[in-house]
Amino acid sequence: MKDNTLKENKDFRRLYYRGKNQASPVLVTYAMKNRRSDCAYGITTGKKIGGAVERNRARRIIRVAYRNLEGRINGGWDFVFVARSKTTKVKEQEVERAMLNHLIAVGAINEEA
């Protein structure tokens, strides 16, 4: 399965400035409706996270969490996930829980009872 990822700087900037955002100690999420039926995502890990090993781990954890929640997203959305320094120190389930709460808050996922 091919991931639909954001690669262009303009896409990231559009979400930073015009998207809805949610923050937690392990993750920051920017979300915005798109005009397509599919979803796209991008992941940002800055130098503050640590060296290459830590940054790659953060990206891997975020990617797995997104794939686990991908099937529950309504309609077409674009997301940018920003790793925080705590991201590499917690389990993937905690990042997934934070991501789920963020996606519910911005309206990308309907909360089931």
C-alpha cells in the first residue's frame, strides 16, 4: 500500500498557518480538510528531538500510529504531525492515543460511544 504523503514545503506551510492544531506532550497535530477524497500526511522531526536515530524512531512511531487510525478518518484531510522530545521516550500506543484525541478534536474522526 502506497502512503499518500506531503512532501512540498508549501503544503506544510499551508497546514501550519491555516490548519486546526492540537498539542500534547508527545505530539503536535495540524489538520485541514482537503478537496480530495483521500488523506495525506507529513511528519516533521526537528533537531531538538535528538540525533538521526531518535528522529527516525519518532517518525516510525508516528507513521505506525497513523496507519492504525487511518481507516477511521472521515473524508479527505491533510495532516502534519510534529514530533516532540518526549515522542521517542514513550510507547507507540501512547502516541496513538494522543493522535486519536487530536483527530477527534479537529473533527477528522467521529467519536464512537
